[in-house]
Amino acid sequence: MRTGEKWIWSLIAIIALWAVGRALWQLGTQHEPDPGIPFYSTATPEITRAGSDLYRQLNCKNCHTLWTVRDMFQSVPAPALDGIGSLRDEQWFYNYFSAADPQTILPTRLKPQYRMPSYAHLDEQERRTLAAYMASLKVQDWYLDETRQAEYEKLTGKPYRPQ
Ligand code: HEC
């Protein structure tokens, strides 16, 4: 090889290395695409309609957040209900709504006027509908820990420390 040729080949090699390096660096620093909203519902249209009607009529949103809807003047630190169906099952919700004293099932840290009220006075069918609706409110696996942590902190008022 003549000196001129060597020089050109070296230049080409440097450019090629630079291009590969840059591509690898870009791959490494690329951001994950926005995964979107983690909450979804598995309810049938009938359960969704009946459940959200009850939810509205009974003013659950006075104390809870669901689908980011909450009372503007809300100051009750009740757990958000988005994804709650991934933390508990339908039978649990049914028992909870049917309990004369829900705090025996789930202890509270709040003053009486802010606590979860008893819905034992509702028809059985209405309690079943509410339970099915709650159980359908799911969260994607990648957001399950955050959901569990937020619930724990609302219920206890303490920072969450996984065991
Ligand atoms: C007066 C405020 C208030 C109202 C109204 C209310 N809740 Fe609650 N709810 C709470 C609080 C506070 C808790 C947490 C337990 C406690 O402190 O009693 C709770 C707990 C819950 C839980 C259990 C959450 C968990 O972490 O597992 C569910 C489910 C629930 N409520 C659903 C409802 C539904 C459905 C309605 C309407 C039918 C409703 N709540 C109405 C205040 C309220």
C-alpha cells in the first residue's frame, strides 16, 4: 500500500467506528416510549353502567378518586380506587360493603366523619354490583407496586417499606 492509500483507509475506518459508536450510544440512551395509563377495567358494559351509576348516586367521589375524578373540595385521605381490583377480590369488596362496621375489616386512622361508611343498608344486588365494579378496576403489572404503595400510605399515613 502506498502512504496515500493507508491514509484514506485509516480515515474510512475512523468514520466507520464513529458511526457504529454513535448508533450504539443512541440505542443505550433511547427513552422508553410512554407506556400510557396503567389503569383499565375488565367489567362488562352492564356492570360499568350499573356500577358507575351507584358510584355517582352514593357520592363515593366525595372521598375517593377514580379515573382521576375527585371532589374539588375533597380533603379526605381515602385510598384512590384506580387499580383497587388488582389488590383485593370481589368477595372481599362484597363483605366490606355489607359490613355493619367496615372498620372491623379495614382499620382506619381517620376521624369518624371521614371513615368509610357502611353500605349494609343497600339491596344485596346493589352491593354485588358495586363489588363486581370494584373488582374490575385493574392496574397493569408494571404499575402494581406503585398502586400498592399509594394505597398503603393512604390507609396508614406512613411511608411504605416493603418487607
Ligand atoms: C366519607 C368518605 C367516604 C365515602 C363517601 C366512601 N368512602 Fe370508601 N373509604 C373511605 C375511607 C377513609 C377508606 C379507608 C378506610 C377507612 O379509613 O375507613 C375507604 C375505603 C374504601 C375501600 C377499600 C380501599 C382499600 O384500600 O382496599 C373501598 C373499595 C371503598 N372505600 C369504596 C367505596 C365506594 C364504592 C363508595 C361509594 C359507594 C365509598 N367507598 C364511599 C371513605 C369513604
